[in-house]
Amino acid sequence: MPSNETPPIVRRTDYTPPSFLIDSVSLEFDLAPEQTTVRNTIRVRRNPEAVREGSLELVGEKLTFISAVADGAPADVVVGEGSLTVKDVPDSVELTLTGVCAPSANTTMMGLYVSRGNFFTQCEAEGFRRITWFLDRPDVMSTYTVTLRADKVAYPVLLSNGNLVDQGELADGRHYAKWEDPFRKPAYLFALVAGKLEALEERVRTSSGAEKLLQVWVEPNDLNKTRHAMDSLIQSIRWDETRFGLELDLDRFMIVAVSDFNMGAMENKGLNIFNTKFILANAETASDVDYANIQAIVGHEYFHNWTGNRVTCRDWFQLSLKEGLTVFRDQEFTAAMMGGDENAAARAIKRIEDVRVLRQMQFGEDSGPMAHPIRPESYAEISNFYTATVYRKGAEVVRMYQTLLGRDGFRKGMDLYFQRHDGSAATCDDFRAAMADANGRDFSQFERWYSQAGTPRVTVTTRYDAAAQRYSVTLTQSYGHASATARPTQMGPLHIPFAIGLLGPLGVDMRLRLEGESAARETTRVLELTETQQTFTFVDVTAKPLPSLLRNFSAPVIVEYDYSVDELAVLLAHDSDPFNRWEAGQCLATRELLSLAARAAASQHLEANDALISSYRRVLTDATLSPGFRELMLVLPTETYLAELMTDADPAAVHAARQFLRKQLATALKEEWLATYEDNLTPGAYEPTPNASGRRGLKNLSLSYLAELDDPADAVRLASAQYRGANNMTDRSAALVALLNASASAGLDFGEHALDDFYGRFEGDPLVVDKWFAFQAMQRGTSQRPTVEIVRALMSHPAFNIRNPNRVRALIFSFCGANPAQFHAADGSGYAFWAEQVVALDALNPQVAARLARMLERWRAYMPSLREPMRKALTAVAEQVKSRDVVEIIHKALA
Ligand code: TRP
Ligand code: ZN
């Protein structure tokens, strides 16, 4: 499609049920890399509940037509560019359609493709149509029988969904396997894998006593990196049984790892396919963050078996029905694995990390040109709507039901949801109705969370009447100064659960009694804000309290309240809600950093803030706080988050401010950082436990602060020893980054030596080579050697490969998305690089190209001197790109 034409738009309100249903599918594959023949036999029946249509239109893309047979006779079909139409279809018919696709020429990683010599599929959202002609929409559910035939030496393993029912030898060195999936499913959950793979196996008994076979399939050399994924799978199975009463329904559950993949992983029924990055781990090659991601994503895909597969989506506008809910479930799972379902302090670490990601990725999206409600109203390309909003804000919306109903009430709602919708395709409204009906609640106003884009603001004012001992809290909801594009329509006030506590004079929680209640109850209360403005009055308040607002981040909103610096310091030191303790620290740091950035932008002198430094010293030396929590408290807000808060963002000033404060903290707390480093060593074998990884996190944060000192000798000494002696990737990579930073500021090249050593040790391991690329892309860079030049040079490194999405993310995305000060260089060199790469990727892999394209969509939020070169780069790209994916993004950005 030429980019000057606007792509056709699909609208939510245009949904109509399919005119035909497909009850069963039988697929036969003759697998060969250049040409794979697919014989597809479907039992089609007219849908009694839909508009009658004479002909059946199936979709198919990049397929070569061979033949069509209807009930045993040649069929009358019209084969078009993206479709196959069967004329005059009776009420029921068996069709056999044969076509050919070209897996090795497929660089999009949608449909059937080849990766490192093996075959894989990716069908969500609309990839099945690249395999065969079909009703490729999620409300058409069928049972599948799949026969795979391939050369036995090249493809010894042949996998598909469900149960293996037959296998054997064929002529010419070929063999076959036949799979049957007993559960009806939409086409996007189909998968096949064929190649040279080996599995780690385990047998477990699920709650009903049934024995299940679990397998993690990888390339033979990677078998020693599968234990953590298997352990995570077993933990996920157990957790879903106890928390939601949901049992694994298949006799066999398989996970397969592939190194070429557009996203994290995919929940195909019984045959999850994962990016290797989220499966392979051992101490030497994977960091604590990798271990945590693997646990979360293995959980996420496993939990989809019920929320997504057993109950699927009626249409793609309902995507958050499965993704928001499943992210919520994986967040709850990980929080439970942090230290039990009931341990608030341990769970808070996970909550803080999740909110940090939400604010950084979703709030920005929600105030830019791609802003959409969690249930979008329209799209040109559905792949562009696998977004932070659908996933992460969607999870917050699900979490709000639990906050309003309690865990037990939420469970009742889930039970009713499965009772009503198991085995079918549902909508977000169905989920909301189940939550409401199971609990006798009216959630009609709650619907606005699904249809309203933009981040709501809740402004808080308080009034204490000492004589009457009354404390009133007035909450006002609005959309602040959010841009008009972020809120195409204003639906009226939202139903917002607003958790609040009141701290007494000694920083201790008061027991709360609202006006009209007979006695004081718990110390945290969930206020239900349903009007534009509401006042809640607490009685028997004997002293002026300090409010702790939106505890545990009970709603995805921005709170505005005029805390003094002293009040924030009290919350930081005393709040019983660990989330709000962290929040108070972040507020203090954010205020300081924004004021430093303003001074930096005006070339004014920057000065240290002693109060902030004292607060940080107290946190750092507070042995009652876990190391993991202290680490989170002491990480400054990211440059991206800070820039988001500025009008006319100035990435260079933000960078200068944050670096200044880091150096101040490094200098003022040098002795404390050194002591903390020594106190948090983790001798002995590597363990990826929350406790050990928390200690490593705090120790390595200390090292990173020490590397900021004017004289980084201590950091260099510690980092060199740590680099050489490390028995795990977390410590080795933290030491490498510290060496890179210290050597850049000292103008020396020992960072280069460490990088060379790192490459030499790990050049055979693609996931670690990705890290090596990413460290360099995220480097600070100097005026003599800006990072863009390093990145350009690395593009010609023999290990760079633009067809591998992980490598592209490691080098190109890390630079454009995670190195704001260098990417936004004043000369526009970063934008020119971005434009070249978007165009190159557009021709190879539109999904990956579109993700990169999004990195300039917020151009209007930047200072004028950057806005113009950004707009130029976008315009240049607009003229050259062709994919629907990238065209949609660039059009919206420039609109
Ligand atoms: N359903 C997958 C998940 O969230 C997402 C996914 C995997 C995906 N691969 C994809 C979405 C390719 C679009 C295209 O777990
Ligand atoms: Zn998902």
C-alpha cells in the first residue's frame, strides 16, 4: 500500500457474527523450507445466528493456490490477492483447499517461518491466513487434527497442539506425526514446530490426581538452560490451582524456545512458543532480571490456558479481556512467589516495579497520538494494539475489581465468568457482568474504564476542624492538561477506588471512622469516587493527620496534592504502606530533579540538596528494610519518566540533572555505599531467590553510585575484582557497566578491554551477545565519540543481523529507546539513524519496524529545537514505508 493512502480502518462497532462456522479442521503439512504444501480440509456450516450469505469468503495471504474441492467435487472458487471465495455454498459442506507457502522467504515471523533451520509458527493475531485460507477471526472456533510430514534427519521432532495420536515412517527418508487437539480453539492458537530439538521432561500430578507430561523443547546445546523455565511452569500450575481453582486440562503441556520471535511468547494451546530470551537461563548467562522475567512470562502464557484459550475473545477489540486479565494474573503470581500470598512488604516490591513500568510506558502512550482506551474503538493494523495500555492499564482495571470486591469477591466473579463462558468467545462486557452479578454489584459506571482514553487525575484537598475533630478529604477527578487527542470523548466521571490512610503525629496509622459509621475500623479505607467531586469526612480525628493517598496505587491515575517536603519525608520514613513509602521518596527526588533540570536548561549553577541526601542516607542504612526494597527506594526516577513530566522536554537537561544528583549522592554517601557493598555480598553458589537477588541489586546499585565519583578508584578496584570473580551474569554485567561508566568519565579505555573480554567469553551465546550490544548502545558517549557512532559501527559487526528481532532490539531499540540523552542529540543524528532503520525494517519485518517507529511519536512533547528535526525524520519515513503497521503509526504521529 503506498504510504500516501490511508489504510482501511476496522471499527469496533462494525462487529457482526460470522455467516459461516467451521466445526472441524484437518491440516496436512508437507514441510520443506522453500515450499511447504498445506492441505486444509474444513467442515463448514452456515451460522443460524447470522445474516445469510450465499458465498463464503476466506482470507489468505502470500499463498499459492493449488486446488479446491467441495464435497468431493472440484469447487467453484475465486482466488484474489488476499482472499478465496467459494460460490453458492450449501448449508453444510466439506472443503479441501490446497496451497503452498514459502517459510524460508518469510522474514515477518508471522505464519510459518524458519529460524536456525527449524520450522515455527506465529498466528496471533492474523498469521494463520499466511498458512491457509480460513475464517481467521477469534469467534470461529474449531477442533483441529494436524498431520506433519518432513525429512526425518533434518526434522526429527514434529509438534503441534494437543495429543500425539500417531507417528511413523514414510518413503524417501521422511516421517510423520499426527496430533489432535480435543479443545475447540480459534485459528490464532494453532501452532506447529518441526526440527532438531530436545526436551527437558517432568511428570506432575495436578489437583484432580491426573498425571501430566511437561516438556521444555530447545536446541540440544541449550538443554542445560531449561531448569528455571520448568520450575516456573510447575509453580504456575500449582498457583492457578490454589488461587483460582483452575487445573491444567491437557495430558501434555509443551513449551518451545525460538531465537527469532517478534514478542515475548505465545500461548498456543498446549504448545506455548517462547522467545529464547524468556526461557534459557543458567547462572553464567542470565541475570536476576532474566530469571524474574522468565518466571513471569512462563506464568503469563500458562495462565492464558484459561484466560484466553478456554475463554477467548469475540473480536480483537476485546484483546484486553485476555491480556489485561492475564497480566493481572501473572503479576499476582509473581508477587506471591516474592514471599507468599500474604507478605505485604515482599509483594510491594513487585507492585512498585509494575507501577514504575506503567508510568513509564503507558502514561506516555496515553498522552500521545496512539492514545486509546483499553478496549480500542478502531485500528488499521491490530498488531499495533498489543500495547502498554491494553496489557498494563488493562491489568490495572482488572485489579480495581479485586480492590473493590476483595480477593474472595473477585474469585466469585472469576468462577461465574468461567461458568458462563467456558468454551466460547466473550467480550469485556461479559467479564464486567460476571464480576457484578457474582457480587450483587452495579458496575455500569465502571464501563467507562473500557471506553475512555487518557490518564485521569485526582486532585485532593483536605480540611481539618480541630474543634469538631473532623477531617474532610475532597477528591476531584479530571483529565488535567492532557492533550485533546488523548481524550477523543469525555464519558463522564469514572468509578475510582481510592485507598487512603491517615498518619497520626508519630507517623502511626489512625483507625478510621467515616461520618455515619458506628465505630472505627481498619487503618486503610477504599473510598469509592464516582462523581466529579466528592467529599469524605472522617470523624474522631484527635490531631491533624497526614494523609497517605492512593495506597498501593489503587487506581491508574495521577494524584495531585500539595505535600510539603517535610510531609514527604515523614511518609518516606513512616508510612505503613510500603508502596507509598517508595512513592514519597520518588516524589522528593522528582521535584529535586525537575528543578535541577530547569536550572541546567538555563545554564545555571546546580547545588546539592542536603535534606534529600539525609533522607537517602537514612534509607540506605535502615537495616529494617529488605535490601531489595532499599534498592528500589534509592534508584532515581528514569530520564524518560522525568522528561515525560516536563512541558517541552529537554533530554540533555534531564540527563545533566540526574547525573549531577547521582554524583552528589555518590560523594556524600561514599562511606555508606562502600559499607553497603561489603554487607551485601552473596558468596556461594548462585541462587535466583528474591532475597539473594535483592542483595545483589543493592550491592550493584552501590557500585554504580561509586562509579560516579570524580575519583572512581574504589569503584574500579571493586568492579574489576567482581568482574573477574563473578559466578553469575548479574554480578558480571553490573561490574562491566560500572567499568564502562567509570572509564568514560575518567577518559580511559579499560571499559573497552572489559567489553572485549566479555565478548570473548560469550560469543557463542546469542542471548549474551545481545547484552553486549545493548550495553554499548546504552553507553553515555562523549563529545569525541557520540554513541550513535558506536552504534553505527556495531551495525557492521559480523554478529549483527537485522533479521533477528532480539539483535535489533539489543542494538537499535536500546539506543533509540533507552539512551535518551544520546538519541536526542541536538544535531539530529539520532533521528536520522532512526529513520534509516525504520525504513530498512519496514521491508523485512513490519511488526518490529512499527515498534521502532513509535519511538518518535511523542515528538510534539519535546523542546522546539528538537521538534523540527523529529518532524523532518518522520516526514522522510512517511514517504518511504509501505507496511500497514508502520503507515498507521507514522500517519497518527504526523496527524
Ligand atoms: N498473546 C501473546 C502474549 O501476550 C502476544 C504475542 C506473541 C503476539 N506473539 C505475537 C502478538 C505476535 C502479536 C503478534 O502472550
Ligand atoms: Zn498475553
